[in-house]
Amino acid sequence: MKFYHSTVKRQNGFTLVEALVAIVILLIGVLGPLALAVRGITDGMYARNQIVANFLAVQGLEEVINTRDSALLVGRDPLDAASERVSALGVSSKIIVSGLEFTRSATIITDLSRVDEALVEMTVSWHDKAALPERTLVLSERIYAE
């Protein structure tokens, strides 16, 4: 009895091409969600900084409005008192929140169409990262002498 051996070799394992294709598919499956997570964290940090800037601007506006209201109660000119408060807030003041430096500046414009009216603007600026441009938030409020 004669036995014939097949000349076809059995394949054990994967070829190099199959392994590389599997690795590429795995990397795409892992890096896609990872990139989305990084983007989500970055956007969350920007939103947090924008909320902080908004709070700082509103706080400055409320200080000016409070000064105006206090001046009304004691009989002083409210717009002059508001102008003094804007000057006291300074041309630009630096405020550090969570290790990030915000710069707040205030301006008041009194020569509007009405004599008893003024426009107060609070500008808050900050840098998220050194490579990104400066971010700026401006809030304005019209105040009246009455």
C-alpha cells in the first residue's frame, strides 16, 4: 500500500498583510472615539471659561448699577457716581480663576441721545491656550439717572 502526501501545505496562523489590516481596523476603531473625547473635553473647557467671563462681566455691570442706585438714594448724581465706579474698576484689571488669567475692562459713554442715559460696557478677555487667539466677551447695559 502506497500513501501519497499532498504537496499543498496547510496554513497555520495569519499572513503579515492580514495582521496589518487587522491592526489598522483596530486603530481606527480606537482613535475615532478618542478624538471625539478630546474634542469634547476641549469644548467643555472653552464653555467653562466663557461662563466665567460672562459672570465677571455681569459682576462688573452689577457693581456699576449698584453704585448708581446707591447714589440715587443719597441724592448724588447717579451717572457721575457710575462713572466714578467705572474708573475705580480700572482700565483693565486682571482676575485669576482656576489658574487662568482673565482681563476685565470697563468703559462708560455718557454722550448719548438722552442726557440722563449712559452706556456701560464690560469687556472680558482671556487665552485658552498659548497657541489660540485671545477670546473676548463684551456685555453692555444702558443705565439711566432715574
